[in-house]
Amino acid sequence: MKKNLFYYLFTVICSVTLFASCSDDDEKVVNPVPQTTFTGENGLQLTYNGAPMLGKKVTFTPDATNAQKATLRLEGEFDLNGILGKAKSAAAREEVSMPTAPGVLPGSPVVTLPVDLTINGDQCSFAGTSETDYCTFSYKGEVSAGAMELALSEVKLKNAKLAGMTWKLKPYNQEVEESDPVRLVWESEKGIPLFSSFEIPVESVLKIALRMPLIAVGAENKVSATDMLGTVLQDVTFMEDGNIVATYKDAANGGTEWTKSPVNLAQYVVENDNQIKVFLNPAAIIAAVNNAGRAVDIQTVIQQAIQMLYPMLVNGVPVAFEQTEDALSVYLNTELLLPLLKTLVVPFAVRRRSGAMLVELMKKDPDFGDMAGLAEPMLKAFPEIIESTTKVEIGLNFVK
């Protein structure tokens, strides 16, 4: 009797163990979503603090050993076909072969985000908080084999030196030298030759040009570039989530009302007390321009600029700034501008045909006729001017 009882208990235990083992195999968790790269054209719906974000991609990679874990790779996307092929060297092409645009989160071209998954049928969901070198954020999303929704929220810059501040363009007052919305500094040993032995400083000539009434407004009135600037740009706001938003009028398209630029078009991070980095989203810029109905093929213009400047497209444009309690000046400094001048302007200036065509066009325009006499010697002297340049700064001045 004892033997039979022992045998019976042993059989029951073995049966239960075998059944449980089979059940675990039958109910083994499997991730229903394969590795997939999602883009705006391939199932991605991405929002950044509630606003749609264009020009980005997210790669979903399931963990090979744990079905309830995965990795998201967040980065920018911009079609550089036909542009990178024209780069000067294979090394330059390889340098930005991946990614090709600024990242989703400012300051980080690529963000690798490990996530824990909740699997429900053919979908996976995930949520959590994380951080990069420059910001903190929360995330929440759902992914299936053909689509991904990803919402980034509560994005905040760690360095909030400029965050939440709105700056109005400094008004121009021709009676007060320091009351100028344009920051322009150009120091060089060589000036623009006016006579055989007399030279005018480059900075003086450029400031005169900026203040000449050359831009037509209406049928008869003309204003200077300095005056025009104040009528098209009202203020700039540095948001705490890294967005830069401007209040402006699209005067070129007949706009008369102040409007806000879209978010997720330009972002920034504060590098230190004297420099920020600005990240421009080319896909968002093109979409905004197209929505405005502009006739110019802006995409072609952007692509031509990217051919030379694409490393800064990904890694950010270094912009210097000086801030006091009531004033802010943001500008491109010598370290950035001087190499660009040597690369972009000098080749143009030494091409006689290009210079001659520009001078002829100026002579035919009554508004520029007086400047044509300065343009020709300036173009001829520009290579030497740039070589002798020790300081050049171009930017904008704001008040709080």
C-alpha cells in the first residue's frame, strides 16, 4: 500500500512538471516586430513635445536573447544623393556617411535608446525616461511590423542659460552708433583701394552699403538693408526644449502680419558661456517654404549650400554670443567665417569673368551705380584683403 502511494505521488509530480514544461514552451514570448528602420515615408509618426517632427528616422532592433527588450536608434535623415558624391574626398564623404542630418534631440546626431517592451499581439509598446549629454526627456511609443508612433515629451536642456528668453531685434538709430541691429566687425591690414595710395577699411564700406536705401518697398519707396531687417524680424525665443522660434513677416511673399516660425525647424544647445550650436532641420525648412508657396526652388539652394557645409549640418553651426542682463549679440566669429571666406569668396573674386559680370550688372542698376566704382577694385583686392584679415564677425544684436 505504501509502495503504491509513493508510486502514485511520484507519477503525479512528474506529470505536473512535464505539463508545466510544455506550457512554457507553448507560451514562449516572441517579439512580433523584426528589425526595421522607420521614416516619415515608412510608417514613422514622431512628435517632439507634442509637435510633429520631420526629417528623422528611428531604427527598431529587437534583442536577440530577450523578446521583451529592444533598442531604438534615433537620428536625422536627409537625402544627400548627388551631393556627397561631389565632396572633395572619400574621407570627407565617410565622415558624415551616417548620419546625414542633425539628430532628433539637439546636440546628439545619434541617440541609442534601450527600451523595455510590453508585447500585445502584433504590437509592442514602451515608455520611460532618459537623457543625453545636453537634455533630459520622457518617451512613449508603439511599434508594429509596419508602423511606429514615438512621442518625446518633457524635453528640457540641461544648460538653461538662454532657455525661456525672448529677445527683440535692437532698433536702428542712425544718430547712435551702438544702436544697430547688425553686428559687423572686419579688421584687416589691407583695405579697399579708392585711389592709388588711399584705402578705405572694409568694415566702413560694408556698413555704408547696409545703410544705403537700395531695397524697393512699394512703388517708389526704398529702404536700407538695416531698416528692412527690423520690418521682417521682430524677435527670437530660445525655448527650454532646445527649439529656436522667431517672430517674422514673410515680406518677400507679400506677408504683412507677424507670424511664428514652426518648432522643430531650428534647435540649439549651449556649449559654454560664449558659444551655442545651432542645428537646422533641412526637411522642415523645405516643408515650411513649400507651404508658404514660394516660387524659388529652395531645395536646390539648400543642397548647394550643404555640399560645402554638411559637416555643420550634422554637428551644428557654432555661433558665438555675448549676453548681458538687457542685451544679446549672436554672431559668426573669425574661426568660422575666415575659412569660409577663403574657400567661397576668394575663388569667386579671382575669376575675372564673374567679377566683370557683377560690376556690369551694378552699373546698369541706377541704385547700385554709385557702388560699382568701389566693387571692381574691391573684387580685385579681396584675396589680399582676406589674407590680411585678423578679425571678422557678422551677426545680430538684440535687446531683452
